[in-house]
Amino acid sequence: MVKVSDLGYRVSLIDGFDLGRENRTGTYVMADRDITLVETSASPSIPHVLKGLQALGIALEDITYIILTHIHLDHAGGVGLFLQHCPNAKVVVHPKGARHLEDPTRLVAGAKEVYGADFDKLFNPILPVPHEKIIIKGNKESLETSDNCTLTFYDTPGHANHHLSIYDSVSKGMFSGDTVGVYYRELEPDGIELYLPSTSPNQFNPIAMLAAADLYESLDVNRIYFGHYGVSDNPTEVYKQLRYWLPIFVQTAETAFNEYKTFKEQVDATIEMIFDKVTTHLASMGITGDHPVFEIIRMDLEVCSMGLIDYLVKRDNPGYNPIQK
Ligand SMILES: [Zn+2]
């Protein structure tokens, strides 16, 4: 399958068809002097990314940089495999992500805790990235990809401690990964913009997440390129919805955390309660329960709820890993 969208400002988006679905994960392509990609998606998406590059007329040996917003496997799991096709590309990553690219053992173990039996189907294979292919970029460092384009990297924890947000000077856009939420494109035909926070395990921090939105706002970002999925030219609405939903997510998890004993019970109750709140919200806008968006939202809430409860457990018991128990 091949789907490439022209987003303007020399940015294209190749759909990675994660799990065979449209609009889940993708690879952004900036056709600069140094051709630069953001994200590779997981390994099963790489054939779709390669077809997309072919459709764009980009030769694989001309790709200079592959930037990873963060090293969660749905964003970066395919980078080792992808690199085998791009002999001249370097991988740009957060200082805390680099060693896990070189040796993905811990990354794989962590993902198996979260995704269990689905791991192989979702992510295999995870190949290491050679040391000499890695470029580390920390907070406020930059990269010139053409005479008129500078990318600036910002350290934006909240979703993960190894998360970069990347500001593009040409489009005045921010590649946000999972920092300021997920954009549910399934509601686009209904004229509804829905952005929900992405609170995956196991480094979720709501205070840092809100601080990242404040940072974006202070930088006067014109557009946000989401990890999931596509571009929004309405950043004000993105910040507004993050600030609305994030406290609801955390407070709802807190209720489940106090009411139930085991991690699984707490997570399951959190999924149901947040799902109800989102359903009620969308119902008020005329969206009925049989809308395809709900399947995706539920899938995301399964992971988000684990992250929320994990955060609450660690807040009360620093150093404890509830997901391993
Ligand atoms: Zn993530």
C-alpha cells in the first residue's frame, strides 16, 4: 500500500499503515538540500515507507537524516531495518535514547511488558543501529538541512524522558511525536477535531506534558506535525484540548487507583471510565457509539491507562515497577 500526502512547505507524509490501518503512524519527509525524515514507524511499516519514498521520487542513498522524536517502537522500532536501505543516512536522537538504539534489549523487554503476545506482530524485527550512524541532539541544539532551513530540537519530557520536539523554521511547525497528544483523523469527515493526551508507560509525567504545551505556545508554533497522525494548523485548539483532557485522565485514573487493589483492575477501570467520558463528550457533538473512531480510542486508552496507573503507583512508591509484577 502507498499513501503520500503533500502537507505544503516541502513537507510530505507517508502513511506507515500500522496494523494495516490508515492514519496511525507515518514518516514525514522534508525535501531539503539534505533530505530529512522524521520517524520510521515500526518495522512492519518499512515496506510502505519505501514505496512512499519511491512515489516521491526520492533515492534512498540521498536520504541524509532520519530524526526520531522518541524511541518508542511505534515511532522508531523500524529504524534499524530502514537503515539497511539507506546507506548514507544518520539517525538523530535524544541523548537518553541513543544507547537503546545501539542495544535495543531493554527497549524490547519494556515493550513486551506493555504489548505482551502482540509484540511480534506489532514490532518484529528490532535491529540495532550502529554507533557511528547516531547523532545526538539535546535541548536547543540545531541542525541545518538547507541554506534556509534550520531544525531546532527541544527536550520535551512528559510522554517520555527521551522525547525531542523538532521545530522547523520553514513551516514554523513542530514535529511533536506524542508530546501534545494524538490527533484522531477518523473524526475529520464529521468536522470534529479531537486531540487526546498520550500517557503511555512508563515515564509519563503530566506536569512535564503541560510544560511542553506551554513551551510550544511560547515559541508561536504555526502548525503541529503529530506522530499520530498528520498535521494540525490549529495549535491553539491542540493546547486547549490537552489542558482540558489531561487533568480528566489523571483524576479518573486516581479514582480507579483508590477504588481497586490490583494493577490490572485499576487499569481496566480507568479504560472504562475515560472511555465513557470521551463517548459522552463526542455524543454531545452528534457522534454515535458505532463510529469507527471508538475502536481506535479504546485501543489507545488500553496503553494510556497503563501509563496513568504506572505514574500513580510510582508517585506513591518511587522505584517500583507495577507492570513487571
Ligand atoms: Zn510514544
